[in-house]
Amino acid sequence: MPTRPPKPPLTTPTRPLTRQKRPPTRPKGPPRISADVRLRFDIAYDGTDFAGWATQTGQRTVAGVLDHALTTVFRTPIRLRAAGRTDAGVHASGQVAHADVPVDALPNAYSHSARAGQPEFRPLVRRLGRFLPADVRVLDITRVPTAFDARFSALRRHYVYRLSTAPYGVVPQLARYVTAWPRDLDVEAMTVASRELLGLHDFAAFCRHRDGATTIRELQRLDWVRDGDLVIAQVSADAFCWAMVRSLVGALLAVGEHRRGTAWCRELLEATGRSSDFAAAPAHGLTLVQVDYPPDDQLASRVLITRDLRSRTD
């Protein structure tokens, strides 16, 4: 049989090589910057197991716990600035702080179960209640103008100091917040001595030294009230230096025990440094209860006044 000739191999027609064109690239613009929203935080805490408000390496502090929780919730670093940096063991029911939060980070903090019509940050307050330990609570969160500064916008701070002169000390339910005092106190004498301290003075005798910090303050209120065995001091000022409230109470306790006369505290205002003639009252009897602020349209001017006072008296 005749054989068929082999079929020629299949070939693919070749095309001339050409450089593939890439789509034109758009010129890069400036990076998008997320604006910040300033938020006000109203805070309460039991200071017993905290080393104070301010963040300290290796220490459990109120600011450290809150900053960590807020950073976790917003997924961006958050740092609070407070109206007053309370000492170790001091409590608060009305602490105020602020923080700047990027707008882009706000949705990270909201719960999908938020109900329409409720306050804007109610879901976040509720969520933080699950994140935070039992001894610190965020009571409220609100938007504030950028001129708001928790520290420098404040008009005054209000503290309460509580003591018990009961023979048994303090009932267990209040033992973390009330100082047991083993001797009776002459509240009338303490009230007379307190009046001599009101006004704008240099309270160096009542303040622990801090480099670069002024000790000039305007003490606006220092009242004493007795309710049975409970003795309460209500103290207000434009600001307080380090350990000032506890030192004022400690000095007045010496007057209340008749170890010092009612004019002695006034004489202490002449001192240029911390007095060693009395001891500061224990921290756990002290609570920051409220911070006052001006209306929004006066916030910026208040900051300027406060900063100017601090710089002129430092």
C-alpha cells in the first residue's frame, strides 16, 4: 500500500514583539489626614489599688489602665489628660479628662447593637464597662470643642475629705474611703483656722516640692461639717499643688486636737518650703468630687489665663 507523506508540524504564526503598554499612573496626592475629635471623659475610681493617676513605668495607675482600654477599643493610641493628677490611694467620683481621637477611629468603638435615639457615646460607655476593671468606671463621654482642656480650662476643683471619730473606727463598708481618727476633734476650732487660709496665697508649707511647679493657689472653700462621728471637709480651689489637700487637712487636725492654736495655720503661709510640723492626712479619706468649667465660648480665654498665671508664678 502506498504510504501517506507525514503531516507537517503545526506551527503558530508569530507576531512581531511589541512592548505592552501599562495604564497611565495617576500622580500621587498628599496623604489623607484624619481629623481629630476631642472627647471629654467623666471618670470615677477607687484609688486604693492604684499608684495614683499619672502613668508610671511598672506601676498600676488610673491613666495607664484607661489609656490601655481606650487604645484597644479605638485601635489607635489614645492618651488621656486629666483635670487633676490624684496621688496614690486618692479616689474620684468626678474626675474629668480629655483625649483627641481620629475621626476614622470612632467607628471602631461603636457596638453594632447601638439603639437609635440614645446618646452618641452610650454604646462606648457600656462597652468600656466590660473592658475596664471594677475599680475604675467611665461615667460619660461627650464631644467638646477643641478649646476644651481638662486641666487648663478648669475654673476650680472640689474635694471632700472624710474622717470618723467613732470609738470602733470605720464600718467595713466605708473603710476604704473614710479615715479612722482615734481622738476627738474640735470642729469649731478647725473652722476658725480654715477661714485664715482662704484666698490667694503661697501654699508652699502645704505642698510637696515639685521642680518647676508653682505653689501659689487660690483657696476658695474650706468648710468642716460634723454628722455624729463623721467629720467632713469640703475643699475647693482654682487648682491644687502636690498633696496640698491632704496637708491642709493634716495641719487642721493638729488644731482640732488643740495641739496648735487657730492662728498657727495662717503663720504657716509665711513659710517658703514644705513644713515638717505636721503630717499629711492619709490618702484614702480624700475624694475628687467635681471639676467646674466655663461655657464653651470662654474655654479658650480660660486656658490663656490659666497658662499665664502658671508661667508668672512658677
